[in-house]
Amino acid sequence: MAQSFNEKQIPSIALTSQTNDEIRKAAVQRLRSGDLKFIFTVDLFNEGVDIPEANLVLFLRPTDSLTVFLQQLGRGLRHAKGKECLVVLDFVAQMHKKYRVDRKFAALLSGRRFNIKKEVESGFPHVPAGCSIQLEAQTMEQVVANIKAAYSNLKNYAKETVATFEQDTGKRLTFSNYVHTYEIDPGRLLDVKSWSAWKNEALGLVAEPEPDYEPLKQAAERIAQATGPNYLKAIKGLPQSGLGMITAGDRAATMLHGLLWQKPGNKLGMVDKSDTFNRLKLNPRALSDLAEVAEYKLGVTNTLGLRPYPELPLELHAHYGNDEIQAAFGRDIFTESGQKGVGVLHFPWCKAYALLVTLNKSDRDFSPSTMYRDYPISRELFHWESQSNTTQKSESGQNLINHAAKGYSIHLFVRSTRTIGPVTAPFQYLGKAEHVEHKGECPISFIWKLEHLMPGEMLEGAA
């Protein structure tokens, strides 16, 4: 590479681990001064070298290590006077069929709650502000094909890596260790098989079937989206933790029923809420799976576990599904199904409204009459539109506009997209909101002020 660049009158040098230390130091100084334009290395300047003036990074070979990839990228991320941006050119073309290009792109996104294939195809709308990723048409085809192959081959890939995990890594085979090591999306892994089923198949074990395999497999997928640490600790402690909640009269027990079963108890042959948790004892492998997934999530969640409102078993900025939200406000979904597909939940018995907001609406998931303009204005202000048939004089309109005078509380729940891979996305709880202003009707446009600042990541993602 250095020879080719020099032939094109682009001053360049190649440095290796055998290069004299003085030559290396001189090369760095020449690069900083502009006398040298390029330094080509292999595993030499990944870390410990500070060249803030570097404004271009070339990737000329693939690496399957996210740490090394980010270290190499980081060589150009320092600020310097007169440096407006960093340009990264990735020339990796021929990749091994097992190379996981999705891991590389996921590492560049703020958080992991995005469908990587959709990100690629839509031009990476969720990279951090001020950044962009541009793929040539042929490159995009290759990248999408690689991502499809990675997941279409997941059955073979997971079976092989689970079978040899302890031998290859020296670590105990747990859900957390496995997901961290191979950077596999937990939702996609659990969508195919339960964690215990993956282990049994990989290790050649034949286990007796459990009566509630499918619903509890789906419950594990939902737990993989949960983020409230206290909630996750309760899940990890099932069934005893749930039975204790019933004794304490905690609404969280009903929330856990909704998370686990998604159906009223009478439709599942349950007599009372204790059956919600005693039923788990008939499914010991599934129960172990729930605990392992909860343990994994406890290790990665950024939610602090704050409960700002003692009357509600909801943790600020934690994620909850529709049934869990309704149970938290006292709707007993053990005996009846909760409202589905409704963006405004009214709980007259406790004088509260829960506003369920999806920021990125698609034509496939939303009708023209529900494509509301909902978006954060800042970390404390949120623009929201009521349902399309709501007038200012209606009961709902008056309750929302004059909520403080009428003794109503308004609670905001927000998610970026309707789905995350194969799973329905949960909502992030932003706490109570106060009326700032409103205008129009059918729908009414509101601006709400949050009692607690929303996470910066949410504001950045919406922007």
C-alpha cells in the first residue's frame, strides 16, 4: 500500500513491529506536520498512540474483534485544531462466510435496539448525530446478504458454538457468557429456540417436554427487552418472588403475570394469582431460562431502578409492555384482557392517563388517521397529538387539558419503533408530564413538560 501511494506522489510509509522505534516516532511527527500523508500498519497503532491530527482511517482487512475494530476507528476520533471531521473508508471486500458484519455496524449505533438490516437498507438513520455511513450499491447488496446469511444460518452457528463454548472460551456456559462472547442478538436467538433447547440440542441431550414451552419461550424474549433492575431481580427470583408480591398486595405481581402469560388466568386454567407462579414449577427448564435471561439483562441495563411514584410499581426509564403498564395502574389483567392497540389508556379509578407513543411510524403498522406527530422537543418538552376524534370539549380532551385542576396525572411511555426484530417493542417509562400548551382539535396538539429529564439517547435517536 505504501509503495502504491508513493508511486502516486502521496507520501506514505509502512511501519511494522520490526521497525526501529526512532523511525516510528519520526513517522508520527511527519504525519502530524503534514509532510507524510499516510502511515500503513498492521496491529501496531491500535492503542497507546495519540495522533489527534489524523482525519482519515482506512480499513484494509476484516477483523472479527469488536474491541480491535473500535480501537482502530478510535485512532481518528480525537479533536484537533482545523479538523472538521473524520473520514473512514472501509475497503474490506472478500469476507469469510462466517464473518459477522452486523456486529461491526451494531457497534457504531447508539445502543442495540435496532434492526441492523433495516438500518443498512435505510441509510443508517440512527448513527450518532453528526455522523453518516454511506455504502456503494454493490457493497450494500453484499452487506445485506451477509446479514441475512448470518441469521438464516443461526441454527447451525448457534449449535456449533454452544457445543464447544466451554472448550473454546474456558468460561461456564451461561446465557450471559454466550451472548457477550458471540455478540448474538438475544431476541433472535430466543425467537428460534429457548435457551435450554439450544443447549440440549447442541449437547445431544433429550429432555422431557414441558407443558408451557411456547408461552414461556416467548416470555423469555420479552424479558430480553426489560431494563428495570428491581423488576429483573424479581424475575430472577421466580416463583418465590412472585408469590411474595401477592401476599404484599403488590400490583407488580399482576405485571409479572402479563409479562409471563399475555392472557387472562381463566383462559389458562388458573384459579388465582398464585397459579401464575406455581405453574412455573411444572416448567423447570423454562424457569431456569427466565432467570438466566434476567441475569444477563441485569448485567447490561443502564436503568437506575428509581421508583419516583410510590403508588406505581414502575421504574423510571425502564421498559414495559402494554399488559404490564395496564397492570401497574390497577387493571387486573389476571381476570380480563387489557386494551390492545390503543395509544391512550384511561384509568378513571386512579385518575390517570398513560400515553403510549411510537416515534417512528410506518405505513405498514399505522393507518393515515394514526400517523400522529409525536416527538421530543428537548429532554423536558414533548410534542404529542391526541387521538384523531378528540375535541377540546370532550371528556378526554377536558381531562387532558385541565388535568391538574381535575386531579389527573399524565404518564408518558415512549418507544422508537413498533418492533425490535421478531419482538413487539416495549415502551420506556418517562414519568409524569404537565400541560404546557395545546391547540387545535381532532387531534389536539399538546406540549407536555416532563417531571424527569428523558434519557439523552432517546432525544438523540429521535433527532
